[in-house]
Amino acid sequence: MNKILPNSAEARDVAYHFHGYTNARAHEENGPVIMETGKGVRVFDNNGKSYIEAMAGLWSVAVGFDEDRLADAAYQQMCKLPFYHNFSHKSHGPVVDLAEKLISMAPVPMSKVFFTNSGSEANDTIIKLVWYRSNAMGKPEKKKIISRLRGYHGVTALSASLTGLPNNHRSFDLPFEGIKHTTCPHYWKDGQDGETEEEFATRCAKDLDAMIQAEGPDTVAAFIAEPIMGAGGVVVPPTTYWEKIQAVLAEYDILLIADEVICGFGRTGKMFGSETYDIKPDIMTMSKQITSSYIPFSAFMINERVYEPVADESNKIGVLGHGYTGGAHPVGAAVALENIKIIEERNLVQNAAETGAYMQEQLGALLDHPLVGEVRGQALIAAVEVVPPTGREAEFNPGVLGGRLNALMAENGVISRNMMDALAFCPPLIITRDEVDEVVDILGRSLNQLDTEL
Ligand code: PMP
């Protein structure tokens, strides 16, 4: 526990700043960790303590914490045209260039890009457009959306409804009606005795099919999922999962929304998670690594199947009654273009694949540790599941060991993040093997410390 000095930045933070994803009362007691600077994969707090940011902030800083080219891109754009919007047929260079670039990068044929400010806002907008489309097609009953338990799609009222995690619903009166959650494909946790990974994938697809049948196939408009679940605990899809899920969706003419907010721009060793798992989405959500989170920005792409009815409906009504002041922001678009250029020039997707394979191998070696139950991941995204010592399972509530291990990691100079007992790793795409070694050494040491404490 930190001692909070009067009038310090810590004290003023407690006095005036209401934090997201924080226990407010615990914060009053313990205060914040205040970060001051960043360099490469590291950040430094106001006491000068150095941390490897093994979560890339919030799964998001692809190019590291000191990329001058992004600062320059923002500065140049601010000097030239600091703001413009895209309402009423207006446009500007950066957004035209970025839309064209994203369409050229899409793993499947896409038609148009819509710009928003956060992952939540993008998913919220997507659901509204899916509804709009169903009305345009004369199918007003086709409105339900299927998401997954433990999926994460944001925190606005609609996107939090898509999210399949209890803390995003509890006391918020969510989820909204018409949003359903199907099975989470976590084989290690939910696979049954004697069931192979493929059999488990078949069961997940059957559960989806049964849910669609129970709801009425004509009432289900879309299915939304992350290629790899991130905030739900880094759940890597079991073999054949995506193939089987897509077959079910095709049978009932249900749109597929791939939420690429974490997986997009190289995280899984290909430019998009949809490429890694051969997913053919109708809609793709993008944020975080699109600008390395140097500036809030998000976007989604839609194919012709989605665009055409929506365009017709806007023509019938006279306008598309949706758009954000900061959507298609020129500074965000300029930063995104430069960031994507850096990812391409420096072969960061290849580094994610290669250094990522090394990270998986090194983390995998920790499976021998008595407190490690599963190591899972793909390229530069992974989770290490902490389990109680054999025979002592009843002593620990879920999340207690994960929380303690995460705290030890921070003390030892690595920022990770625990989702219950899964410790997640999602470092910047620029990470080197030596830096991976540092992270894994500190994890091994922290696991041993935890073992001693127990
Ligand atoms: N989708 C996914 C897959 C995410 O991981 C997140 C953020 N963690 C979001 C959507 C929401 O993004 P934001 O926090 O920018 O609203």
C-alpha cells in the first residue's frame, strides 16, 4: 500500500479523478500509479521505476511508447487542418487515404469504411446499422444479435450488452433484450472428460445452432465475436471452431461481425485475426493498434451485402441519421496512416509471428510450474492460467491468485493484467527476444515468490 502525501499528484488524483475499471473505494485507500514517460516497450512512473509494458497499454501500443513519427504526423495534420468532419458530403485527405488503405488491406472483399472514436462506439454503431439494414430489407423481426459468454465488445449500453462478462452487466441493468450469449470456446476450462478439441468445437457450433433454432432463425440478424477472445481471458479458438461456426451462420443467413479491436494490425502474426483463423466476416471492427492508441480512433468495414440496403434506406429517409463529431477525425486518420506505414515498413507483423512464436515457446515452458494450469496464445497474445496448489483448490476464490501474481509482476517491473486467474501478455509488436526473456524470467520469479507465500 502506498503512503499518499498531501498535495501530491497521487492525492490530487484521489481527490478529483474518477477512474474507469477501478474499485473506487480501494483507490481512495491506495491511490494511483502515475506514469510519466515511455520508451520502446517500457514505461516509467513518477518515482522513476521502470516497467516492461507487457500489455502494450490496453492491448494497443503496437509501435512502442516513443514513436516520434506518430507525434509528427499528428502535429503536421494539426497545423494543416486540425479538424473536419464527414457530415453532409464533406471529406478530407487523411480520411480518404485511410479508407482506401483499409479496404486494400481487408482479408475479404469489403466495400466501405465508417469511422468512430472507440471500439465501443464502433460496435454500437454496427448494431444500429444491422438493425437499419433489416428494416431496409423488409425484415423488421430480424434484429437479435448473438455474442459469446466472456466475449468483450465494449462498454456503451449496446456494446456492453454484447460483452459477455458479469461486471459489465451487473447493476447497469444490462444486457438489453434481444442480445444473447452463446458458449465460450475455452477447451481447457469447458471441454468435457474424453472430449477432443474438435469434438468440443462441434459442441460449440451445435450450441449456437440450438440457440438460433430456439430464438427463431428469422429473428437473428448477426453474430459478433473476436477471432481470439481478449479481455475474457485470451481464449484461443479450438481447432475447427471457426469453420464450424461459419457453417452454422451461413445456413441461416446471419451476418458475421469480426471484432478485430485487439487482433487487428498484426497481433496474431497476420495482419488480421480473420486471416489467422480463415474467418470471412461481413463487418470488421478496428481500433487500438490502428493508431497504436496514440490518439482515440476506431473504424469498421462493411461489405456490399451490408452497405447496399443501408445506402438504399438512407436514400429513402433522406439521410443516414447517425455520425459523430469526432468520427473521421483528420488527426486520428493521419496518425493511423503513419502507424500502419510503420507496421508495414518495419515488418512488425512478421516480428509478431516470429518473436511471438518464441514468446509462446518460452511461456509454454512454465507449464511445468506447479501453479500453472494452462498456457495459451497465438503470436504476441497469450495467457498463463494460475491454479492453486493441488488439494488446496477450495481455499482460493477465483481471481485471488491471479491478482496476487499480477501485483508481484508489477513489483518486479513487468505490467501484465489478470483476468480472474489468467495473466495476460500482449506486448508491443516491436518487442525483441531479449525483452521476451526478461518478461518470462520475471514471471518465473514471481510464480516462485507466490509459491513461497502460499
Ligand atoms: N472490442 C474489443 C475486442 C476490445 O478488446 C475492446 C477494448 N478492450 C473493445 C471492443 C472496446 O474498445 P474501447 O475500450 O475503445 O471502447
